[in-house]
Amino acid sequence: MSFKIFSLQLTGKIKPTSTVEQQRIQLKSDYEAFLQTEASEELKAFLELEAWVNSDAFKNKKKEVEGLSFKGSKEEKEEKEFQRLKKSGPIKKYFAVESSSDLKRFEKEQDSDKLKNYYTLLDYMKEGQFEKEKKEIVSQVFKGSVEEKHLQEYMRLAKSAEIKAYLELHGSETLKKHEATENSEKFKKYNELKNASDRSKEDKAEFKKLSGDAAIKAYFKLEKSKKLKLYKETNGSHNLKRYEELKALVESKEFREKEAYLKDKKKFEKSEAYKKQSEFKQLAADGTVKFVLKYEKSPLYKNYLDVKDSFDLKRYYELEALLQSEEYKKQKAWLEDRKRWEKTPEYAKYQQYLKDKQKPEFVNYFKYKNSNDFEFFKTWEVVFEDQFTGKSLDAGKWSTTTPMAGKTLGENYALPGDLNIFTNGSNLKVDQKLVIQVKKEKASGKVWRMPAGFVPTDFEYTSGLVSSAPNFVLNDGILEAKIKFDPVKQVMSSLYLTGEKPTNRVNLLEMGARNHLGFTFLNGNGKVESQGIDISNLKKDTYIFSVEKAGSTFTWKINNVEILKEEKPEMNKQLFIEASSLVIDPVSSSANFEIEWVKCYCKK
């Protein structure tokens, strides 16, 4: 454990993160206000006013003011200009119309529903739509129409012998009796006796009796008839189907209405076009419409419109307001006043200078003008940032596989001894912060083993990682992140800078079994070694961790307080950001590594 961390916390030098953030926000706000004020016309005017107040011109102004008079002044010229405009013919006519009852009536009626309807109907009548609709309506007649052809076809079929025969027999009692006789025992007996080669005397007598039976006689009469033959030929025929289709059509309400419409010689008079024509004629003869149309073409109204938005009228109102204002009256009196100095704009400007000097934005500006408080904002700019405000990881900033895995296998793989496999994003949660989740769950993956290569292996844990490669690399600059410091002994959670050799890292923060800031690297014996400061006695809380890279010099801070400064020449290269959680010992439950935001700065 580090006595330095303990001491900094005990003495309150490592301030609460909320305090640090609030101070940053306030300083940034003050800086923005400073820049805004520095670039403002208000400050420029104030400095000019300050210079003027201290100048000889200000002191000499009093003598100049005392020599002024109303005669020949700007105010006298304005009064004469107003009188000239007041006597102008067009302006006099304008005011005569402006207060007239005709104008009030015109303005009331010109936007009325009646006039809107008139202009709508005028367009309808004049632009050809009316004539087009009328021609279309008049051209619709029954003779030669599709409806007439359908009706003619239906009548022809209805008069045909086969349809008549079908309609007469279909569903009739005659046909039902015919079919009943054909299926009767009596008819069967008759056929048996008729076809018997050797009939007894009794059979002959019975056959004779059946031959004279009224039902059987009726059966053969119909069976041999042309009517039944036509019925059978028609049943299921195309003509019957067409007849039934046409019958349904010509007897439908829609057909009868369309037939009546086509035969109606007064259909145009019943049309919407005719109604619109009548309404237009009625409106064209309406007194109000006539008044509006006539008034808008009148010379007086034309003059009114010409003057209404003219420069002369605008100037007239400006001068009228000016001459009636207390300011003008006071100015005129002031020009004749021997004590006019105390009433001059210059005197008022001096009072304004004293007032402006107390404005908060000017007080803030002069407070910081010669200080170094804004040096960070002036020197550094954000080149990479993620607040994790979306619902998913920003693929334009982060990858979920290491660069080496992406180049080789195309997915994350483990090294011998690893207890977890890194998934391709399923262990990452984004919602106002990034959470890397370690889950106790079975998963399949691959382990790199020499000389076998990638060997399929089952794992008991899954975890996640994010990498800024290849989207972003840092040369020299600052990496900082707001991270929840809550170590889990069995899990190594880290946010770090690394390069082509993933074993060499600049740890912004590593927590778990080992809690430290500094470097992790392979020594000459091929073993992992750490260089830095132990922060195990840092209180569990959320902090802003930062590391500044300046060539081979690295400086770590916690909540703006410098904690460590180290040299590492071999890390003076382009580095990208990675964050991950690695299970190093069995853990009974899940573990979360929470990062609220990440920022990188470079010098401007």
C-alpha cells in the first residue's frame, strides 16, 4: 500500500470526484465566459469607453456642449422635415383613406369566406376546369355505352330457347316428378320387364299395366321432349353462366342508378359543376363582392397601398414619434439650457462606464486576464471522447476484439492459463456508462498454444474488452477516464495504453489482485513485471484517473492530483486504448468494471 495515497486522502488533497467535476465545470464555464467576453463587442466598447473617459477629449467636451444651440441643430432639421412630409399630398390622401369606413369594410370583406369562395370559383370557371367537367358530363349517354351493351346481351340471352327451357324446368315440379319417377321402384320394374327376354303371362299383364301408368307416360313424354334436351345442354354451359352474371349486373342497384344517370337529360343541371356555375354567378352579382372588386382597383386605394410601405410614411411616423417623445422635448430644452453639460450623452456615457465596470462578465474577465488558470484549455483540445450515452457501443470509436485477434483469428482468443474467454461484445453494456461484465457461464473459445496453434477450449467464465485500434491512437497527450474503483481480487480490471506488444502497457488504472498505476511489461526473463505505485488503500469510489504522455515521460493523476511520474523509453510510440476484465482466480459471481467516460487530449 502507498503512504502517499493514504496521506493525500487524509489531508483532503484528493478531493471528492463531484467537487473536482464541479470545479472543472465552473472553470470551463468561466473560461467560455472569458472567451465570449474577450471576443465581444461589449468589451471592446467598454475598453474604448474607458480610454475615452480618460482622454482629453472627454475633458474638452464640456466647453463644446456649452457652445451649442437649437438653431441649426439636428433637432431643428428633423422638425422641418416632419412639417414637409405632413403637407405632402399622397400622405394626406393616405390618412383620409386609412380612417375611412370603406377601407374598414374592404379589409373586413377581402378575406371573408364569401370572397375566398368567389376567387376559388373564378379560378374554376376561368381556367377551363368547368368546361372540361361540363363536356365530360354531357358526353355520358346510355346509347352506345358499356351498360347498353350489357343490357342488350342480357335480353338476347333471356330470349334464347335454351335459357327459356332452362328457366322453365330448373327447380320446377315437372322436373322433380320426372327425377322421382326415374328413381322409383315402379320405373325400375318397368325397365326390368321391358328388357326381359322371356316374360310370363303375369309379367306381360303387369308390363302392360305399367306402360299405361300416367307417371311413366309423363316421364317418357318429357324425356323425349326438345325442352329437356335444351335444359340438359344449357345446364353448366358458358351461356348460362354469362346469363346469370349479366342478370346480377343489370338487376343491381348500381347498374340501375348508372342507367338512369346516363338516360337523364338533365344530369348536367344536377351536377356539382352546374352548382358551382350557379354559385359563381350569384357571387359575381353580390353587392359585397362587387364592392371589394371595385374598391381594390380605385385610385385612392392604389395610393394607400403605395404609401403604406413607403419610406416617406415610415419616416413620417419616425419623426412624429420623435417630436412627440420626451427625449426630443428634453433635447430641445437642453440646447437652450445653460446647465446642459449634466444632461449630455457624454455625461451619461461616463455614468454608464462606471455602471459597466461592475458587470459580472467584466469582473470575471479582469479576474482571469493575467492569470494562468485557463492554461489547460488554451493548451489542450479533445481529440477522442466517449460519454457512452447511447444504447450500444460506438463502432466508429471502439472494437470488441484486440488488433492481434482481428489480424489472425478474426475473433478473440485466450492465452494458456486464462480462465475466461473475451466475447465479441456480449459482455458489454452501454447506458450512460460502459460496463464490462465478467459472467460465470460456460463458453467455448480458442487458446493459442505453441506449436499446436489455436486449440478449441471450454471456459467457465466470459468477459469483454474494448479497443480504440485502429480508430484512434495517441502519440503524445493525455488519457483520462472516470472509473469506479471497486476491486474484485479474482478479477484484473484495467484501462490502459498499449501498442503492438500487448504485454507492454501503460496502466491508467489496474485493479483487482493488484491495484496500481504505472507500467506492466515483460522483463528480460519473459516474466510480467510492474513498475509504478500501489493504490490498494484508495477508498472505494468513483475517480477521474489520468495519465499524460510526453515522449517517454508519463505522469499519473487522480482527481487532478499528481500521484506518479515515471520514464519508459520503450513506450515512446503510438499507443491505443484498451479496457478489459480478466479472471485470474475462480470467482463465485459476476463482476462489473464501470467506466463513465473516456477522453483524450492533444496539444493544440
